Amino acid sequence: MLNMSTRAKSWTILITMALIWGSSFILIKRGLLVFSPGELGALRITMAFLSLMPVALKHLRTIDRSKLPVLFVLGFAGSLLPSFLFAIAETQLDSSLTGVLNALTPIFVILISLIFFHQKIKFLNALGILVGFSGTIFMLLGGSGFDLSNFNYYAFYVVAATVFYGINVNLIKEYLPDLKALQITAVSLFLTSPFCIGYLLFFTDFLDKIGVVDGFWLAFFYVSLLGVFGTAIALVLFNKLIQISTMIFASSVTYLIPIVAIGWGLVDNEVLNIYQYIGISIVLGGVYLANKKS
């Protein structure tokens, strides 16, 4: 059970993360005006790694070597692969809808926890997650007017990313409770950064675009913000939240992210219909139940 101080800190981190991650989808949209999905994903992780490189070098030698394989998997599952998958998804999906689909994460957190780690969950919390999931589905189908023929299958790229996030949350809670959030984030990014840097420099047209393509530096700025805040800082906060609260509470940030993402979408002239607004209300009800004491 969380004391009042820890509870207040947990909610502060949760809301801060929702604002940061909720804003990441519009940054991806802006970055894709210049960069390919692969370039954007690799650049995002590279900038996140560079911002935390001093921390990684400081702690790399002090971490138990037996934890490095887990940290390596975290770098891939929690950072690298989702960065690429979200970028691919937003080539065909609105940023607001991508943010909504991200709310599927708690479902996979629970499923992976139940299947592989034999964790238990209270009925009321499980009901809240199902309500939030239902709201997400309602928003997704409502966006196409409940016409399945207009269903956008690029949504499955986002679903795949949420599966990796579910793996990430469980691994941190199960195997790395003794490491600080900053250590986990910095070292996991350090271990996966060579793949991103190598891919960016030798397998994309990134170098050919520098200073040549119109809007390059503005797009570079957006993706740098995405890497430093949307990946590095947000992951530190998320890993900290996992450690001081429950997996359900930490993953429930993905229910708040759509609200921020939709707000940015409206600013960017993305259109929502009445069904999607109803879905938002259902999602908020799920957040309340998912974090309510029995």
C-alpha cells in the first residue's frame, strides 16, 4: 500500500508522463515530414542515448553483469522497437488515434504478468482495465463510423508496440527492482544505441538530407525533443513509477496519453466525431476503476 507521500509523487509522475508522451505523437508527425520512419526511429533513440550517455558510462561498470542481458532486452522492447513501430504507424494514422491505441498497453501488461509471472490482480482493478480497453476499442471503431471496411490495419503496428511495452513493464518489476530508474534507462539505451547509430548512418539517407532537404533542421529539432523528453526523460520517470507504485498504476498512464494526444490533434486540425468523444469518457472511467482500492 502506498503512503500519502509516495501516492502524491506517483500521481505527479503519472501526469507529467502523460503530458510528455501525449505530446510525442505530434512530434512524430512533424518529424515524418522530412524523415522516413526508420530514420525517425533511429534518430529518436540516438538522441535519447546521447542525452544520457554520461550517466550510462558512470553506471555501466557498477551494474551486476548478470543484469545486462535484461537491460539489453529492455532497450529493444521498451525503446527501440516501439520507436520504429510508432513511426511506421503514423505514416497512415492520425497522431491522435495513435495516442488512443497506445492505451492498450495495460491489457498486455496484465496478460504477460498473469501468463509468465503468475501475478494476481484485484477484480475492481481488472474491471477498470477492461473498461478502459473497451473505451479504446469504441474510439477506434467510432473513428471509421463503425464501418469495418474502412478499418486501418496500420493500427496493428501500434498494438505490437504496446505488447513490447507490456514486456518492458514486467521485466523491470520482476528482475530490476534494485536498480535506480536512471540507471535502467541510461544503460538500456547505451546497449541498443550502436544498432540505431549504425542503421542511421549506413542504411538510410539521413546524411544526404542534412542541410539540403527543406525543413530538415526544424524536423531534426522535433525529433531531438522526442528523443530527449519523449524517450530519455519519460523512460526515467516511467521506470521510477514502476518501482514506487504498481504495474497497473504505472501502465495506466497510457489511458491519459490519448487525452493529450487528441488535444494536440485538434490543434493540428485533426477531426474527431461524437463516438470518439464518448470513448474518451469511457477511458477516463476505466482509469478511475483501475486505480481504485477495493
